[in-house]
Amino acid sequence: MNILHKFHEISNNSNSYIKKIKKEKNKIIIGSLCSFVPEEIINAANAVSYRILPAHHTTLFANLHLQSYSCGYIRSVLEEKISGRLDFLDAVIFPHTCDSIQRLSDIWRMTQSGIHFDILFPAKLNTKSSKEYLIKILLRFKSELEQKFSITISDLNIKKSIFLINNIKNNIKKIYNIREKNPLILKGKDIFAVQKAGTFMDKKEFLSMLLELIAELEEKFLKQKSPKGRKRLIISGNICSISNIYSFIEDLKADIIWDDLCIGSKYFENKIDENQKNIFKAIAEKYFKKSICPAKHLGIRNRGEYLLKIIKKKKIDGVIFLFLKFCDPHSFDYPYLKEMLNKEKIPCLLIETEIFEKNTTRIKTRYQAFLEIINKI
Amino acid sequence: MITAGIESGAKNTKVVIMDNDKILCKNMVLTGFDQRLAVKRAFEDALKAGNLSKDKIEKIGATGSGKDFVEIADVNVNDIKAMGKAANYFFSNARTVVDVGSEEGRTVKINENGDIEDFVINEKCAAGAGSFIEAMARALEVDLEEMGPLALTSDKEIGMNAQCVVFAESEVVGLIHAKTATNDISRAIHDSMASRIVSMIRRIGVNEDIVVMGGVGRNPGFITPIQRELNVEKIYVPDEPEFGPALGAALVAAL
């Protein structure tokens, strides 16, 4: 099996992969709902951070607890828990980011069993007091983790984890940089599988697979010429669970060469300062320079300015906003982002989808019309 | 150059055959369950209506939600592009195009050549689509064709809150139980749907002149509130607005 197939295999079978890791390596498995989770601390606890991603199951039980305006992601996570398909998890972490995750935490605590952590992130990530507060919150999380699992998390292990995870991030970025120059050597659905696998794999194993993939890509890169005349797009939004979103675009002679997604550039662009002596201050500071989540605040137009910066740097022809239906934080940001892009004459397209979109024709129609606009510019 | 445009829509399948800028013939059939069969019937009947044989058609463009199933097509034409080109054909002054199909409502900003500059398609539900008025006509037990003229006889403004067709229907039932006059309810229904479309127009910017296509274009109960809401002197509607996308596909096929 070549390395790319291995990534797809793992990415498509997250539960069986993680059960195997738990059994063979005796790891603690900690579920998480958002990229804000401090995975460096989790990894230092000899645990695996398992990002709970949407699953392809019909909602039978979660609707008892959720209102019709809850997003499909929240619905799917709760459904998986109630149905017993997450029984391999030793604990679940709820980082307080969007309202839905916070409310799900309450529902979970009241109706579900198991170890449960809340990380109460501050809403504003640009003040001195919120940074001091976040350092305390991270320290508290570490000691809660130690207490619940009767373990000790050493500073040295946290430092090692920071180094390992930074290394992973550098290497994912390397793949993005290669793809940006020649997107045809690694298709969108492939980078999607790599990223998805990275959200739950054992970190060391993931890094070694990444290095193998990079070696393969670098070789391919030298042999294969860069395509000409294809349009360069960026995708922005929340969790993307439709891998053929990429292939629809590729069929229209365009490529999503960068992204502004949690399981994408937002992950690898925010590294922890390895030279900072106070490791908890260093971890906290990661969130303060993080390309921001719309549920948090880092300046009134921070997200728009960040997007424009990438657009200029990467010579982007258009932006696709891909939102899950009923995702309030992203939907509230959209009007001002569109306005900022319009001012710069950058075409953008908004697509709202369910977790697993059945009607892909409607998405294709929108893509085609969007490419019509871009091709005329 | 003789071209055919086929719109395989969710409810109806339409065919327009053109000789360059001249419309030779057209035909429309219900799509039903078998899109391929509907395309075959609509195309063959259109050829008969124009007294044409299939080999005279040099190119065929397909559009609509079932365009991928139109096996005889040479060109797959994006629905939004077809709208823009058709609006430009009917009215060269068109800059905003509204197309209300049975399942989707769309607004498109176009330039002087009919090329797309921006567009919005309804995302949430059928409240911006033709099936909304059909469902409401059933609830009111009024013929679909009568709905629009009936709405125009009302001078009462009754707000409807529901964003969803199913809930809107129960709101209509509530109004019926409250003995609200049928014409007032019909107006409320049309105003509600028009307000969804107006919001979509505002999202791309109000650029005159505005053209409405799709079967709903024939409905004065829908056109009037759009005009009133946007405060524009005229809304342009082609004679047979339901054939707009098929005509657009025929025009694109000739390019």
C-alpha cells in the first residue's frame, strides 16, 4: 500500500484505527470537538487527542436534546455518543469556542456518562488580562487531566510534545507549499485525507507518514510540470466533511490551493514558541496569534485582513466560503468579509451545506457559475 | 446556425430551437420521474412543432437541474449563465435577472453582454421558489393561475413569518381559521415570497433594469410586490418567461 492509500485508509476508518492504538499502545484516548484543544498537553500525558468528526449516520437520538437550529456537526457528535460509537473514548474535552459546543457540553454533562473537561477559553484574545486568565485555565486543565487519570505530566514531556507538534505543522505546511506550486501532484481529496488523519492519529506515527509522503511528493514535483491556466482558489469556513468539494472544482480547471479552515492552514499556521521559558505562557500565546476562529475576537476585521493577506501572497483568483448550515459565528462574519473582498474586486462564493450533502448538483451549478465569473476577469 | 436549448427542470422540461437569434419553435412537458424520457418527448415534439428533422440541429445545449442526464447535448450550460444570456437576449438593458423555478429562486447580476457578475441562489428552503405558491394554492383551494390576480384585489398587508413552506402552510391554515379573506391571504403569500426574492436581489445590489424569468414571471401577484418593495418603475418580463433558461442554453450552444 502506498503512503497516500494508507492515509485514505486511516482517514476513512478513524474508529478502528484509534481502537487499535488504544489496545496496542495502551494510550488514553481523549475526544475533542474543536481545534482549540491544547493537544501538546494531551500528547504529553501519553494520550491521543481524537477530534470527533461528523459521521455518516442518521440522527435517531440526538434530536431529543437539540433544537432544529443546531448545526449538523453538533447533532452528529451527540448521536455518535448516544449510539455508543464513541465508547472507546476515555474522556471528552469541550473547548468553549462557539455557543453550540458550549451548550453541547451542558447537555453532555447532564445526560451522558464519562470523564468530561471544559476549557473555558476567553472570548477576547487580544488583551493582557485574557492572556493571564488563559494561562491559569491551561494550568488547571493540566492538573485536572493528572487527577482524573492519576498521572504526572512533566514540563519536559510538554516541551517534547511542543517540538513534535511544531514539527508536524512545519511538514503539513511544506505539503501545502508544494501543492501551491503544482496542485496536480496532490489532489484536494488527498490533502483532505491527510489533514483528517492528522486530527486523530498518534502524533509520532503521523509525522513519520508525513515525511514519507513529502519525500514522494518532492520526487513527483521534480518530474511533473506545473499546470498552466488553472484558476487558484481558497476555501474558507468551518469543518469541511465533503471531500468531493475539491474534485468538483478540479474538474472545472481550478484548484483549491490554500484554505482558511480549522483542519487546514488554521492548524499549521499557529505554532508554539519553542524558546519561550514559561511553557504555559507559550501555549497561551499560540491562541493569541492564531488565525482567528469567528467565535473569538482578535480585532474587528482580523479575519478579513488575514484572508486578504493570503489572497495577495498566494495570488488567489477567488474565495469559496463553505459553511455548515446554522453555523452562526461564520454566518455573522460573512457580510463584512464579502464586503471587504468586493472592495478589492475578489470574487467570492458562499455555499451552505449539510454535513453530508446529498444534492451535489446544486453545488456544482454554483461552482460553474462562479468559475464563469472568474474566467471573465 | 440552428441550435436547441433543453432545460431539464425539476418540474418541467423545456426545449427552444433557434436559428441564430430567431426562435423557430418551443415545447414544454412535465419532467415526471424519468428525466431522460421527458427530454426525449419534449425534444421530439419541439421538432414536430417546427417541422424540423433532428439532423438540422447543429448543436444542443442542456441546462437545468437534470442537465447531466441530457445525453443528446453537445454543451452542458450552467443554469446561471443560461439565465444571463436569455435575459440579455430579451432585454439588452437587463442588469439584474430573477429566475424563479419550481425548486430554486435565483438572482443574477449581469453585464451588457449577459455575462455573470454575481449571483445568489436560495439556500434555506422553498420559500423563494415556485413550489411555495403551488403549495399555498392547494391550502387555499384556489387554482394556481388565479392566485396572482386574486392577490392584486387585496389592499391589506398581512405579514407572514414562516421561512419554511411547511410552516407557512400552517400559518395560512391559521389565517383561514381566523376567517381572513382569501384574496388577503393570497396577497400575504405573494408578498412573503417576493420579500425573499427582494432580499436576494439586495444581496447582489439593486441594478436596474430587472428582468424576471421562470413561470412565476406570469404571476402579477408576485411581480407587483417586487416592484413596490424595490421602488422601481418597471419589471421586465418576457412573453413566455418559463422558456428563458432553455433559450439561454440554445444561445450558449451557438457560441
